[in-house]
Amino acid sequence: MATEFAAARGRLATAGGDVTVNRLGWLAERRVGTRDVADADIRALADWPAPAPQTNVAFMPARVLMQDFTGVPAVVDLAAMRSAMARAGGDPERVNPLVDVDLIIDHSVQVDLFRSPQAYQANIEWEYRRNSERYALLRWAQQAFDGMRVVPPGAGICHQVNLEHLGKVVATKDGEAFPDTLVGTDSHTTMINGLGVLAWGVGGIEAEAAMLGQPMFLPQPIVIGVRVTGALPAGTTATDLVLTLTQMLRAHGVVGKFIEFFGPGCSTLELADRATLSNMCPEYGATAAFWPVDHETLRYLRFTGREDRVDLVERYTREQGLFRTDADPEPVFSEVLDLDLSAVEPSVAGPKRPQDRVPLSAVWESFIEAFRDRLEPDPDPTELGRLTDEGGAQGGTKEEPEVDTSRPVDPENAQPVKLNNAEIRHGSVVIAAITSCTNTSNPTVMIAAGLLAKRAVEAGLETKPWVKTSLAPGSRVVTDYLDAAGLQPYLDKLGFSLVGFGCTTCIGNSGPLPDEVASAVQEKDLAVVAVLSGNRNFEGRIHPLVRASYLASPPLCVAYALTGHVETNLARDPVGTGRDGSPVYLRDLWPSAEEVQAAVADAVSPEQFKTPPPPMSGSPPSSRVWHPRRRRPRTLSMGACW
């Protein structure tokens, strides 16, 4: 069969030297007849999309990405294999991953302290205290196993670190070039699809098999093309776009299928916008959401300090027919859907499912519909179960009981609970969190949030006292450019102080609500709200006392913290009252696209991306820890972690 494929191998000259390029014929020459690849499997790939139900694709990723919740069991298994090897009289050091593994600790930080300049330091010290044994194991693993790198707490979220630092697009080994591919033990591994890297989330057993060089067997792929046209209207964000896409693809049904974006509208989206759309791939149910390599990919690699890869990536992808341009003929897909960027409008999603997109003018109506008569169906139990392992410590404390979510409530007629000089009632926003790699990887929406905060502070507005506010970006780059833009002080003024670099509110690590707020919620069984720039909002996921959660862009998270209630129609009603006594509307605070782009151009620089994430070495933060239940910091020794 190999003779049917011409030019199976070739040499490609690049700025870094010549590399070998392998094509489909190489698979026929090298893999057909082995345990994993049959003649029919190769022929099915060559004949795609012709149906071939009895064939498989033996997929072997180039690397594996892990976060700490799912990575610790894998490390334990590797350690157990070494122990077994030693007991059998063999050399335990022969047990190593056969592909590169990056394990990034990002799922264990919790928002204990907030609205404080000391919040970041206190929260990370509490994180070390709670996880000392786990972190000691992971630090040992990094020095014990070849090809395993462990990134310590406080460096960022695994997917954002992967996008900004680890992604290669084209990898090389022993002089051979091949596409950078990976699997990850978190469903949002698909975020790297926005860089032109094929990847998706898998279970721990599958990831371990990949680490040990075993293929993953996939059925013949069904690939849905999404034709992108138009451009985003002024006043909309990539968050609005991804919520629109999620609603569209959930309604169509794409579970288990591959998505690929094409069309002239692709060139109007920056890579950070593309990554946002790929990040929420699990929410619309697809396996992967792939953006082909193009000039925007090359620009992003240059901008994020990977100039040395650009020539190889461009030459290899052009040679292999993987480089996209607007002039390309329309690719062949199993099915094609259309996404018109010009039809996107400002919106949120909720109050219980990420696919339930709601225009700003209809948020209160969606809340009433969901919680007065319980008309909205609960999430599919199997869907919830599949995502459980990616959550954190739900709500943060075992002392806070969950509310009874089966009882109907009457948002319009319930009596509020007095809290000092404020009132908490059904629909009150008790959590407003700028969090999650979905949005914090995008400088445009983060700068927009800072500019909105600046205008709000200048107008004399304040966040409501019952709102737990937090800023937990997925990369240290975010705070670098917010500082460079002079916007962090305004976010601090409104309570959006840095609480950590990692997955917090989005996975349920929102930490305890203030005692007064928690008591008020429980006293009247209130249906209160979280607004977050995350990707999941199933009931009870964000916090056990929070029944409604809306996914929103970072600037809208700030806006809802100012209003303190989802009854406010942000498309019509004032956000608050300025110091001069006049009403202040969202339109008065919202920065223009030109203002945002100018601030991004001034504040975001390639130098901010050139510092790679550190390995897990040295000493953890130590000395003083702020106990979330106490007013005075206390000394805590962290030496046991190491």
C-alpha cells in the first residue's frame, strides 16, 4: 500500500536548520501492520469524509498537560510503577513518561481574603498550608521523572500558560518536524486550539496511557465547519461572541464532533478572541474547536516571545497544506454552519447553564423564570458528573450548608433581609469575580474592565458592600499590563484586588461568603447570584449558597458589582448615582473600541510574555498568614511542604 502514496518524506529548510517532513505515506510505510494501525485505517484517512465505520485513528499526542487535581493521581501511579520495578529487581529510574508532561498547579487556590492588598499573599500561603503533602509529592516528581515539568502555585492557569508559553504549533524531535498536539486532564485543554494546536481534554487513565506512549483510538472524525463572516459590532466583546456560539452549537448538537473555523471573518478576530471561543468547547459539547494556522498565529507567536518558532511554523504548515488564507477554497467538511459576527449583541449566560444566553435587557426576566416556578430544567446529571473532577473545594468550607434548591421562590414578592445599611434579597449579586482563563487570557476584555472601573471611580461609584469581589487572572502577564496601563488602582478601589493566579470562583473555589451575608441568605433561603467571567455556572457549582450564576465579560462583572442586583436592566437603568447626584448608566462607563485598543497597544508588550513560568523549586512563601476567620495575621511555618 505504501507505493500508493508519493513523496512520503522530504526535507524542509528553515531558519533553524533543515528538518524532515513526514506525510500520510509515512504512516503507511512505518505504521501499517503494527498492533495499532491497519491498512484500512490509513485508507480511511486518505478517503475521508467517505464513511468508514469499522476503522480507527490511533492518535498519539506529542505531549500531555495536567492540572494538580487530576495530575496527582497520575504521579502516584508512576511512583507505584517505580516501586513495583524496584521490588522486581529492576531499575526504577527506567519508569518515565515517554512524552513531555507539564503539570501546572492551578486548581487549589481559594478566595479566603479579598478586597485587600494582602489578599494574594494570604491566599497563596493558605493554599500551601492546605496542600503541603500534595505539593511535596509534585516537587519530588519533577526531579524524579525525566520529561516532567511542574509549574508551582501562583504562576497561572494551565490553559493560559499553555497558550502564552508552552504551545509550539510545530514541534521537532530528532530532526523531524510534526504538529504540536496534546491531551490534557482538564476539559478546557481545547483553549490551545485557538493557536492552531489540536488538543482536547481526557480522563486521567487516558492521559497516563498517552504519557507511557500508548495511542488513543478514535472513531472516524465528524468535522463540522463553522463559516465565520462579518465583524464584531462596537460595544460587544469576545465573551458575547462565545456565549452566542455556545448557544448556537448546543442547539444544533455537536457532542463528540470536531469543529473547525474557516471563512473571511476569521481574519477579523485576534488570537485571544479565538482562544476564548475554543476554551468553551466543552460547554457546547464538541471534542475540539480548531483554528487553522494563519498570519494571526504567526503574529501572536512573535508577540509572546516565540519569534524563534515563527519561520518553522510558517514553512512547515505551508508545506503540509495547513496554513489558512482568506483566498483559500472552502474546505470539505461533514457539515457547515454559519456564524455571523455582526449579529452578536451584549449578553450574559445563565442562570444555570452556559448555553442559556440572555441579552442584558432580559436578565431579570430569566432569573424570575428560573426560580419562581422552577420552569428551567436542571442540568443533565451525566453532564454534571463528567465535570465534577474539575471542580475545587465547593464553596470553600464545610460549615456552610447548601440551600434547598428544590423549593420554588418568589423573587418579586419576597421580603429583603436588612444588612447594616443595605438590603439583600432574591437576585442580589453576592459574588462578582473576574476569573478563569476563558476571559483573563484576553487583554481586550481585561483592559475594558479596567477602563470601566476607572470611569466608575471617577464618577464616584462604589461596589455594593455585600458583593464579594475578586480578580484571579490566569497569568501574571495580566497584572503586568493592568499596572502598565495604570488601571489596577481603580480595580482595587472597587474591590477587584488580586486574590491569586489560578482557577478560583469558576471551579467553586470562591471561598466563604462574609458571615453576615451567608446568614442573611440562609435566614430567608434567598436565591442570590454570582456574576463571573468563567465558563460554567451549574447551580451550586460556584458556591453552595448561590443558586444563580451568570457568565459575563469582565467589564460586566464590574458593572454588576456596582449595581449589586440582577434586577437592574443594564441596557436601560442607571448603574448608580454619581457624586454629583446624577444617574450613571452603563453606556456612560463603557469604553469605546478605539479607547480599548489604544490602551492595549500602550500597555501590553512582548517583554511581558518573555519570562517563562518557573519550575517548582526553591522555597514557598512563608511567614505570615491571614486567617479568613480572624482579624489578625498569624505566623505559619511552611517548611513541611518541602
